[in-house]
Amino acid sequence: MQEELLLLANPNGKNVTPQKIKRLQDIFLEGKGKLQTTLIVTKNLSQLEKVITEYKRGGTSTVGIIGGDGTVMHTRTLIENIWGYAPRYAFFPLGTMNNIHRALGLGRSDSSIRLAQHMVTAAGNDALKEYTISFPSLDANGRKGFNIGFGLIPKLLWLYYGHTAKQYRELEEALQHSPPKEYQAKYKEITKKQETDLFDLLSEERGLWGAVKTTLRLMNGLRNYTDERYLLHKPLSGGISFDGQRQHFPKAPLGLYISCYQETNLGLGPFNPKPAPEAGKEEGKFQAVVPYGNPFSIMPQLLKVIAGGKLSNAVYQQVSSAELPSEKFAQVDGEIILEKGFKVSYDRKREIICLPAAG
């Protein structure tokens, strides 16, 4: 029986080029086996939604997503909300952030090519199921993600992307008093005008040490900016509930970072992610990490955290749901999301194609 692969590409991804898309397409076409492939390049979310709606008729057994974490999140969200079910996925890491890909063993620069070649070979041998794993997922207000953060997490990401504390407050104000269309328009206006002089945003170094150096520069730079320091010290508003129970912490919580498949330490774990037994040790639950106290106390712990150790000023819990009724900003797989309150739940597992363990 011939399987159908719908291959969706985001040309705006950092490492996505026409040549790389063409190379992947050629691999699937050269296979001429049991994997019938349709490649569609979508330039924006509106086009992506239109394509996914057109394919709602069913019959698509596998969807390949070319891009990074944000592309995976947006594509999965549209597919699962429009189709009403989750197909089998294959993720091709060509984005700005490829955290989920690295956790799936797709961290090499040639991983996209190797995954495509492997899928063609496996499909020809009726062996795709042998290389498909069940991977846990999260739901945040209907968005399908793997790692989600609040408070300190999206604030650091906001500053890392080159925005300012003033712009953050402007968005908070818009969220408080404006209808959705107006504050979303404000968000688009701000993100088109990135303040890139605050930090050296993108490090040229690769890998773990590049991530360490970039983060150190970010945290050190913040010491000289009063507005940004105040923004990071501001605690979460409205409190946190786990599994319907209001939580109390030693000090005011600065943020919440959650994951269902890896050890999570204030969002720094994705610099070198590895699936960790502790994060998924209880079926149907995710790991929640709540840092408190002084955000700059993280710096002396940075190497310990990236090496897999725990923060001394944080609470770790296993829960199945989290509610933050007053939070307005969230980080969902590297994307900043604006809404008036959030609920995060453990979602059912997804089927994802991976490379062979020896690969």
C-alpha cells in the first residue's frame, strides 16, 4: 500500500533555502517507491491554513515539516485543530531554533538529508512504523507545543530577540485594554522594528559553548539597563495553579517553564537537550520548574544548569495541568504568544519518525 507524505516548507526559516528544499524534494522523488510525496511551500500562516484546510479531506498518513520549532508548533496547531486528528510527523530541522529536533536525535547539520533518505528507504521496505516513536506533547490554549514558558522565560526571549522593556510594557497595556485585533496589530508593529543595538543577538559560535557565551553576554548586558533589570525582577502576576490547586512558593515566582520529555531548567536545557527520565517519569504528566528570588542568581549556576543540574532557587514538580489566569505572555516552542491568561495541559502522544538509533 502506497503511503502519502505531505511535505510543508516554511521558506522564512533561518536555514531554509530554495536549494535545500529542492534537495529534499529530489530525494523523495528519486525514491519512486511507496511514499507518494507532495511538497508545498507556504510563505505565511494564512497560506499554510488554506493548504491544511484543503487537505482536510483525509488520506494523508504522514506530514513532514521543514523549518524550526516555531514552524512545527504553528503547523501542528493548524493541522490538529482543523483536521481533528494528529497524523504521523517527520520534522526537518532548518529553523532558527531546532530544540525539538535535537531532542529527537536530529541535531546534525545533515539531519534533514539523512532523515529524508531514511524515510524513502524505510517506506520501500514497509518499515516506517519501525522507526516511529510515540512522543508526548503539550496543549497551551489550543496551541500544540513541546516546551512552554512564562514570566522570566518569554521576557528573556523578548530581550534576546532585540526588543525592549518599554515595548514589553506597551504590549501589556494593549492586552489589558484593547480587543485582540488591536493588540495583535501592536505586536506585529513592534516585532518589525527590532532594537538590535541592545545586545549582540546572534552568536556566531555553534553548539553548547556558543549558547553559554550568548547567554552570559545577555545577562551581563542587562546589568546596565535599569528598565530591563526591573522587567526581569517582576514576579508572575495572579499566581499559578497545578492540577486545580493554587501553589505557594518560598518567594514570589519569577516564571514557569514546562516540558514533558526533557529535564528543564529555566529554559536553558534546550541549549543541549536530551530526553531525561525525570521529565517524563509519570505518564500523563509534565515537569514544571518555577524559579524564584533574584534572576541574576542564575548566572553562577549557568554551567551546572546546562550540564543537567538543578537550580537551587527553583521548585520542580510533576503535574498534568497548569493555569496562569493573569499572565499575558508565553513562550511556546520559541514563539512569543500573547493572550489574556493561559491553561497548559498534558496532551496525548504524537507519532514521530526518527532516524535509526545507530544513525
